Amino acid sequence: MARTTPRHPTADHQPLYGKVAARLLDELHDGTVPPGERLPSERRLAERFQVSRETVRQALEVLRRDGLVATDRRGSHATLSGLPVETPSSLTFPVGARSTDPTGFDRTSVAWETPPPEHAEALGIAPDRPTLVHRYASAAADGSGLRTAVTSFSAVALTEVAELASYRDRAGDSGSAQLRRAYDWMRRAGLTLHHRDAITRAAHTPSVRVTRRVHDQYARPLEITDLVVAAQQNALIYEFTVPSAG
């Protein structure tokens, strides 16, 4: 008698192309790729997910069968129903993230771990209690201009913002750490964002440290980021507020 194969196998038995398809689907749902917008090329997707281009093709075929993407001579684009995602805010995540330079690199990762002690204190997290921690690094092709950032999110952020909460299950997966729309997700969740950035020059080095703290309209902490970048700056502190999208 013929055996049937479950359409959606468990994660442990899911083929690699199925896992790539699931991650692409997450990006379609969370607005990383808005309806009608073209997906990155197969080559770029293969590099992002660290798989072969054939695996990417198989993943795209899964999404095509379900009517979630369409492919033509110009590439594949999202076909999910709904209005296009609102124009992203001018704020980039994390603080200090630079524009993508094809000759340099940008690397990100997420982990579910105990945050640095100063982050835990700022976010009201009990000692030794884990949370979502995001890491970012970028530099030019020759290694110059290195900047690194560590962000910790509060329990409030993970409770109020579904897109952030979903990353707990993907912690440790560097190919799935695309949080560049984090501030837009917060605003769409009805949060008014108040940023406080403190910029100080590190002693005895040419580096500058930027510490960003973000809280909402109820003074609840949402995230804290520490960025270290090679630059010459005097100490500077400035504050601003970004209204919620609702």
C-alpha cells in the first residue's frame, strides 16, 4: 500500500530546502519582503542561508506551489495578499548599522542567553535570566572601520512585539538574524519609541562607544545597545521620540 508523506514534516525531519522555505516565509509575513517586492537573487539567498543555489531553488518552488511567490524573467517576488508595508522609519537597527557595502561585510546573529550585567540592570532583568541578544559587526573589505554592536531586549519588548518574540526559537541561527526592521515592528505594535543615545570616547583608544537605550510611552525599557566604532568624537548625548504607528 502506498505511503503518504506529511506535507509539513517536523523540524527535526524537515529537509534543508524546507527549512529555507520556512525562513523565507517568515520574512514574507513580517514584512522584510513586502507584497510585490522582489526577493534577493538566488546567489544572495544562498550566501545568506549558507546553502547551495539548488537548495534555494527548491525552497522557492515550495513557496511557488503555495502561491506565496511568483517568478518571471526579472526574478521572484512576494505575492502575499495585503497592503504594502509602510515606509520604514529613518531609524536603523542596530544603532550605527552602515549601508551595505558589496566590498565589505555585515554579520548578524541572535542568541537566547544571559545579557551583559549592565544590560540586565537597565532592562530590569533578573541576574542569570536569559533574553534575546543580538550581535552585529561590519567593516570594509580591508578590515578597517570595524564596528560591533550588542543589543539586549527586555521582557516587555518580547511580549509586545510578536516579530521579536519569534526569534527566540531561532536563536543561534546566524542566517535568520534579520532584525533591521525592529523599530518599525515596535511602532506597528503601538509603542512610541523614546531613544537616548550617549556617545563617549573610549579612553586611550580612537574608538567611540555609543550606548542607546529605548523605552516606550509608559517608560518601560525595550532594548539597550552598545556600539563600538573607530572614530574621533567628543562626548555627546541627545534624545528624541518616535511616535507609534497606531
